[in-house]
Amino acid sequence: MRSLFHRLRPWAAGTGIVLALLLALPALATPQPAVIRIGVSTAGVGNPPRVSTGWTSVAQVHHYVEDEFAKDGVKVEWIFFKGQGPAVNEAISNNQLDFTTLGDLPAIVGRSVGLDTRLVLVTGSRGNVFVAVRPDSGIKTIADLRGKRVAFNKGTATQLAAARILATVGLNERDIRVVNMEPATAKAAFLSGDVDALFTTLEGVKLQQEGKARIIYSSRDFPDASSQGFVLVNQRFAQQYPAATQRVVTALVRAADWASSDGNRDAVLKLWGSAGSIPEALYREEYNNIPFAQRLSPLFDPFIVARSRQSAADAYKYKLIRQPVDVDRWIDRRYLDAALKALKLEKRWPQFDAAGKSQING
């Protein structure tokens, strides 16, 4: 800065230009994006669409990222994808997104084909998958799915969970008649009798409560089939706007902190229920006796890392990807670590060992 001052002084002295340039240097050194585009790997609910669950719902509805950048005039866009993970990956490949939420399999698929992303936060862990059949169906077990029409969206975390669950009884996708549909279409096909079974989320439990489905399997009984979710950053954005990248991550960590608080549990459940897709009572049942700090942690603890490595290995084993993925090189902890330090949250969330059982000090 001093050398620049001396070079400019002969022609700018007395004009005020030097002062103006020096005042502008911090802004020049820290470029700001005009807009930050955040992808969401679901169609969302409502109009305009919103995230229905997780701490990312809190982040969006309460405008954590928008508030962080309001003073800079930076616009924040939340972009929802009915096509889920595959559609998100296509948008990333076309540099149409700067950040996105994504389940483990689609994130792994994108990485395996060369999408230049980094995992910067965890949006949730141990997400349950359910297998629903029609109430009058003779299907009793996973083994009974052989030859049946089974709906799920390929390229999503549900496909990886399905592969794992089928494998427990010696089946694979070739043994069933896979109907590749996004969730809303699959639900409609199920209700009309065009498919025999669904690999689904809490929506399947809701259908059972309404007498429209019967749950024959839950990954609550098979935790290895559960899935993880992440926030990814497009490296093109991160390299061009490192300071803005840090600010986005820090804002999201604030949202995760608020959502994880025991004192905010009722408010969070009401927020999720108000989205309208799943009743608040069902969320309360699903999370009964489970601290939100366990499910809504943004940390890459040993359990998350181990599960993510296993997901990458399983995706390759089940031939869902053609190239192996090195999860350890993919995770970028710098932004999370800086956020935790700045917010004094280093001990905020419990951590678990690779088996997911023993709690480690945060």
C-alpha cells in the first residue's frame, strides 16, 4: 500500500484522489459477489418454496445469509430443484450455483465426474428411509419386493439407501422393477396403484397414518442405511470470493446453533410443521428423545466422516459411480473451523466416534 501511495502521489497530490483510492483498497482487496445462489435439492414446499426441515429451514426462513449481506447490497437467491440431486449437479456443472444442499449419493456422483466442489458443512445425519407398500398388498418383507414395481429417484441418497437395504436380503436393482420418479410423482403413482412400493422419507409414515400405506421397513432398524446431507461450495465461487464464502458458512453455522438449542426445540418443530408437508406431531414422534444437537450438527465428526467414506465405497461397489471418490480430500474444514472459533462454538455440538456410539468431547 505504501509503495502504491508513493507512485500515485506526484500526479494526485492535492486532489483527494489518493485518499479516495486508499479508502477503496479494502473493498478492492475483498471483492463481493452481486448475488449468492444457494441450491436446495428438493422441490421445496409452498409458494414461494421453502425448505421444510433441518437447520437449513431455519437458515432460509429466518434469513441468516440475507441478513449477513444486507449491508453490502448482495442479493441471496434460494433455488429449488424438483429433479433433486441430479438436477443440482447439472446446475453446478453449468456454474449456476455457488452453494447447495445435497444428499450423500448425488454429492458423490458429482464429485466422481469431476465437479469441483468442497463439502463445507453437514446439514444432518442418520436420516431415516422407509419402505411403504399399499395397505392391501401381500408384500410383507424386503424379500417380497422381488419382481415388484418399486419407485425411487435415481441419483439421490434414497437410491443408495435402497441398494443397501436390498442387499440385506441378497437383492439388487435388477431383481426389482425400478420406477425412476421424483418424490411427488412417485407418491401419486403409488396412490393410484401404478407402483407397488416406495422407498421414501417421513412422507411414507404420514401415508400410513392416513391408512394409505403400510410401512414394512425402516432404517431405524438398520442405521447403516441412513444417509447424510451436506452443504457444498462451488470452488469457482470459493476461489473468487473467499471472504464471502466464509461469511456464508458462518451465517449458516449461526442458524445451526439456533436450531440445535434445546430452548428453541418447540419453535423449530413448529416451523417444520408449518411448512405443511409433514405434521408437527409426526416430527415430534420422529425426534422423540433425540437431542437436536445430535441430528442438526454441522460438524464433520468421526462418525460423519466414516459414514461418508462408506457411502463413497458403497456407491462404487453398487456401480452407481465409475470412479472412486476420496472423501478426505473432498472435505474442506477451513470455513467451519473459522466460524466455530469466531462464534466461540468449538464445544457446541457432541461428536461421535466412527461407530456412532461413543461421544467425544467437542
